[in-house]
Amino acid sequence: MTSGPSAHHRSDGFQAGDAGAPAHDDLVDEKIIVCYYVAALTFLTISMLAGLLVALQLVHWNPFRGTELLSPGRWRMIHTNAIAYGFLANAFLGTLHWAVPRLTFHKVLSTRLSWFIFGVWQVIVLSTAVGIVLGPTFQDQPWILALAKKWHLPMNLGAQGLEWGETPFWIDPLALVGLALVAVNFMVPIGKSKGPMYVSLWYFMAAFVWTFLTYAMGNLLPEYAVAGTSAGAIGGLFIHDLVGLFVTPLGWGLMYYFVPIMLKKPIWSHGLSLVGFWGLAFFYPLQGIHHFLYTPIPMFLQYGAVISTIAVELVVATVVINFFGTLVGRGKEFFENLPIRYFYTGMVFYFITCFQCALQVTLTFQKLIHFTDWVVGHAHLVMFGVFSLWLFGIMTYLFPRLLGRPWWSRSLCEYHYWLSAGGLFVMFLDLTLAGIFQGYYWSSLQPWDASTNGSQPFWITRVFAGLAMFAGLLCFLVNLWMTARGAEATDPLPARAAGTPAA
Amino acid sequence: MFESKSGIFFIAGIGFFLLAFLGNGVVPMIMYKDRHEQTAEEVVNKRVMAQFRDLAQRYPESFQNAFGEPTEEACAEALRLGRQLYVGEGCWHCHSQFVRPVSNESRRFGPVSKSEEYDNELQRPVLFGTRRVGPDLSREGGRRGNDWHAVHFHKPQVVSTDSPMPEYPWFFDGSPDKPNRRGIAVMTYIQWLGSWLEEYPYYEELAEVKGEQ
């Protein structure tokens, strides 16, 4: 099959020779992309501030001690949920409005539906935040306790007790409707497109199905249908699938779309693309239980999850090799083309993450690192180091096109990259090391305080690493603000460095 | 097939998802399907009742306003509310609720967790936990007195100098000797954790429990 390169070439920006291609303006609604990006960056800012609050709490520097509505326990959940549903989901949805119509040559099902989804999604994210922050304050109502007693259900006004499934129960149905509409809105243009599908569309299409199913599974079963250990198994599957079947396929799908466009050459190997997609689709969802090794979940199921996790590492290697094969001969782009640098930095981090997975998923490693900051470092590496960096790269590439002018300041773009990637890498190393220390403190049976006191140097380092990442975001926001209001570019990013095709 | 819309939709999208759901989700569900899921009323036991009555004696006015008499029904209500707050306040993001069979955990916390411990309404969704900044709490009940917990919730550093745990003054009406309904509920919930274990040693010291045996 040669559909990959040719499909990519066909839909790649409608260059000369693509006489039959519809005009870009007829396909893409640029305004909604800007709105999605603004929402995404707003929630990212909130999420990072929440992360900072928790980090300060751990080192005893929290300036808002004892303030109920700024309780670190509640804002810890804002931190993770705002990243998943506020930042990543919004940024992905915005980018899909660019990529899907251009890949399929068909508009999304309905522009009005797009705007409706945009509104609904912001309502979902904001009500989740409001629910998490205010829920526990107003939890103690007689009618809630009466309902909880009648149905024997938790009935939390605020967060529910499942990581990333904290979305309060009264929002879950709306979120499911939103996800179903997203799937319909984007699947229609994919369905209308002719000929074999390009790799990106495999990932997108699968992601629309998976995200809906994953959300429904995680937000309904452990709360309403199953209890105890079986619910733990479903919970593990949910957190895992949310990363593996929502964030990962959308991220890789976008990489398969943007990297060839920017390098102006097809993906190195179509065969490896196939291996990568089908390997991920098969092995990734089988691993849920690896989040709960040594729990009362039956051991043979734990072994199965461990083996498929190690298997997916091999699949990941094929994907990363494929992208580095594509870069061969264009290595200079890594240094000169900022979006490409973001993308490939993310891929290096992705490889580290997955390599780490293959090790940390073993029972030997789990003895030591389970429940420690090692896992927190791992989570930041994948969510920020990979997917956020990719989205920053995409935004760096797309904003000048959406706003119709070059970036205000090239050096601020560079600062954004270095502070984000550098800060994240320091945070990752720091937390990984902290995890090893914590594991040994615990198993050595020293008093509990030994582990929290011993963690202080690492936690303090983490605060500053996080501040660096936040400073990077501020550079980006200032740059965006100045660009958007049309300030004259001081040292404009050369078209090439912003990933603009020379033409 | 591998690049067609139907192949991606049905095999990868729905098929592989269901396969994993079957293996990772349905198998444990079938294995545990005959387990009885206890209600909050059914998990109230003599040990947590002893703690509940202790709260009533220690903070008579607050308790009277919050739950009236320390009956088993009131205790179930306190457990439900306490668990809702435990989740809503994010306690479970820093405290796990399962003791692993490795890393000397049973020597630190108590007996290794068993599946049947999680078959109740208050483990919906199950609170295995994701991170241990503070210690595991699944055997916390009865280890410390209610007065300790009250002071600790109000300002953890008073009793645990270097603790990075946040303060929860909104569980009290001004001072640690005046827990409000939320405070009493959370303390009841914490004292319940592990109280179902017959072999758990700390309860033997509670005169009231001993007397009832």
C-alpha cells in the first residue's frame, strides 16, 4: 500500500497540481480553532497554578493554609482534570478542526454543531471544576444522604473517587453526549472521504470510538454497576485507556499529519505505521490492571497486564524508529524548525516514558516504586513532556496562520521551548529519584516522617522546575497576546523556523 | 481490512476495546459475582460503634447537634458522609487503602489486604489509592484516639511536626474541641478503616470492646 505518502501529499496544503482540491477557507473554520486554543491555554494556566499550589503545600510554603476553597486536596484534582479535559481535550479538538477537513477534503458535519460542542465542552470542564471545588462544602445535604441511603451509592456532589473520573456524576451524562457529538461531527467527513485512509485518520477514527467507550466505562461501571476489587480492575482500565486510547492516538495521529508536512517528505515506512497502529490498538487496552499490581485482583490477570505492557514497548519502538527514519536527511530541521523540535523532543520523551513503562511495570520494580513520586514523574513526562510539547509545537505552527501574522517575538518562542522542555526534564529526573528514595524509606521501616522529610530536597527542586515550566507558558501567553493585538514583530520568527513552508 | 474504515471502526475501535474489557474487566466481575456487597448499615461493627460513642462522650454538644444519639443508624449515616468527604476533599490522593504483600508493608501497617474487604458500599469506587504522601489508612481505625484526630485534622503539625498535610479547619466550629458534622463524620470514617479485622490488635486495648466480647 502506498496510500500513506500519496494521501498525505494529496491533502498537504493544496499545492500546485491539486487543482481539484477545495479551498482551505471552504474547509476549515479557523475561528473555532482559535477559540479552542484560547480555552485550552486558559485551563492549562489554571492547571499549572493548581499544581504549584500542591507543590508549595508539600514544602510547607502554601500561602493559603486553611482556606477551604483553596484546599490543596481539591485543587490537586483540578490540576489533573484541567489538563485532561481542559487543556488536552480542547487543544486536540481545535487541532482536529484543522487536520480532519484538510485530510478528508470535507467539512465537518456542521459548523453550528461544532460551536455547540465547543460551548458544551466548556460547560463540562467548568462545572467539573466548580463541582470539585464547591462539592465537599455543600455535600452535607439531607436529600443527598437520603438518596445515597436509598440507592447505596456514593452520590458525591463533588469529585468521585476514581482518578480522572472525578467528574461529578451530574456532569457525566452531558460529557457523554458531548463525546458522542464530537465523534459524529468528525466521523462524517472521514466517512465521506474517498480512497484508502491516511494513517492519521486511522488514529482519529479509533480515538473517537475509544474515547466515548472509555469515558462511559470508567464513569458508569465502578460507580453504579460493580464494587470492590472488580471495580478496581475497571478503574485501572479506565485511567489507562484514557491515556492510551484518547490522548495517545490523537497525539500520534497529529504527528503523522504535521511531521511530513513540515519536513515535506512522506513518512519513512508505511509498513511500520501499520505495525504501530495495530500494535497499539491491540496491546494498549490490555494493560489496565498494571496500575494495581499486588492488589487483591487475581494474580494471573496482573501477569497478563505486565506482559502486554512490555509488548507495547516494542510497538512504540517501531513508531519512534519510523519517525526518526523520516527525519534522516533533514536533521537540521530539528535545530532550525521550532515545531519540529517540539515534536521530536516529545518523541524522545515518549520513548523514555515507554521504556520506563516496560521496566516499572515488572513486579520487581513495583515493590519499590508503587505509590511513590516515581509514578508522578512518569505521569508528568507523558502528559507534559510528550503531549503538551506536541501541542505547543502545533500551536507554534498554527497560530501565525490563524492570526495571519508572524510571531511577535522569536526569542519568546525559544524561551517557551527551553523552559518547558528543560523544566519538565528536571522535574522528571527529580521525581524519579525521589520515588526511589521514598520506596527505600518505607521498606526500611523508619518512621513515616523520614520519607516526607527526606523528600523535601526533591519537592523543593520540583517547585522550581514547575516554576520554570510555568514561566515558559507565560512567555507563550505574552507572545500570543502581542501577536494577536498586532504589535509590530520585534524579532520575527523567520518563516522557516515557525515551520512555514518556504512558499 | 487494516486500512479500511470498517476495519478500523469494528476491529480496532470496538473489537479490541471489548476484548480488553472482557479480559481486564469482565473476568474479575465474573470471579467475584457471588460476593455480597455490604451496605453502610451492614459494615457498622462494635469497634466503630465504640469510637462513635467515644465521639459522643468527648464532644457531647457538637455530637448532639450533628447526629443526635450515637445509634447504629446514625453511625451508618456518618460513615456515608465521612466517605463522601474523604473522596471530595481528595484524601485518597495522598493516602492509599491497601496493604501490599511486599516491602515490609504488613509489618508497618497490619495484615495484607484481602479482596473481601472491598465488597461494600463505601468502596464504590474502590479506594486502592494512587499515591502515598501520607501513610496507608486501611488499618488506621483505633490506632489513635478521636482527640488526636481532631487536633490533627485541625492543624496536623501540632501533633505531627513535619507533616506536609493540609489543614482542615472547616471540619470544626473554630477550635479542635468543636468538631462539626463534617468533622465527626470524617473521624468516624477514619476510625472505621480496618475495624472489620478480627485479628487487628489495637482494638483489644479498648475497654468497651473488650467488655462486649
